[in-house]
Amino acid sequence: MKTVIIPANFSNESLNVAETFVRNTKEETHIIFTHLFHVPDDIQDLLFSNYRKREYDLVPEEFWRECKILKDLYSDRLMTIKIEFFYGNKLAAFKNFLEFHEVDVIAYSESMGVPKLGKSSMDAVPVIKKSGLPLVDTDLIGESAFTGLQSTR
């Protein structure tokens, strides 16, 4: 069983990464869509910010519907789909986030990247490349992007 994190902006491109990954694996898979946000350095921003209350407003209703369709389509191997947000400025915190969610691999699209949702969004691609986890660039699926990825559980 694999747990896959997909850095997402909750668009069709994010769903394409998930669909490509699941379509090309035989293992039971858990998908976690995530978006990375900076934590403000200014104490005023920390005290008076309400961005954590609004993050789920950034996920369109259509995205949830498409996730349900994806889960139904691949019900034999796609066990769960979740959305979790990461808040932090340090790589160590991101690694803790990945460990907490027992992530085995990160899937993304190098050509599409992960567009930001707002001014507090982080550029996810450089962070995930430093995470130490296996990466699957779904742009390369036809070029055996899954080579060497074996179940770790």
C-alpha cells in the first residue's frame, strides 16, 4: 500500500497527476492533495490572520466531485483521497508533515508545476525535490517513471 502526496492547486491539472499515477500503479493507494503555505513572520499577521479558516474555500466543489469520480473509477486500488494543507517555512517541518502522513512517494507534473493560490502560497516544486522521498513526475509516465518504486510497506 502506498501513500502519495500530490502538491495541488485543486485544478484539473492536479486531478490529472492523480489519475495518471493511479492508472499506472497496481498497488492500493492513498492520495493526499496538499498545498503549501508560508507561515507569516510578522506577529501581527500571525495574530490577526484568518487564512487557516478559509483554505477549504480554495477547493472548488467541482474538484470534490471529480475526486469522487476518480475514486469510483479506480475503486480497486484507490482507497482514499484527502486534502491536507501544510503551513511552514522550514524543510524540516515539511519532512515532519510527510512522516506524520506516512507518505511513500510524491507525484507531481514538472511541466505544470503547482500554481500558487495566493500571496502566502509557497513554490512547492523546489521543496518537494528536497524532501528525500521518491518523486514521480507524471509527465514521464510513458518513460517508466515508476522504475525502482517498490512497496515500502
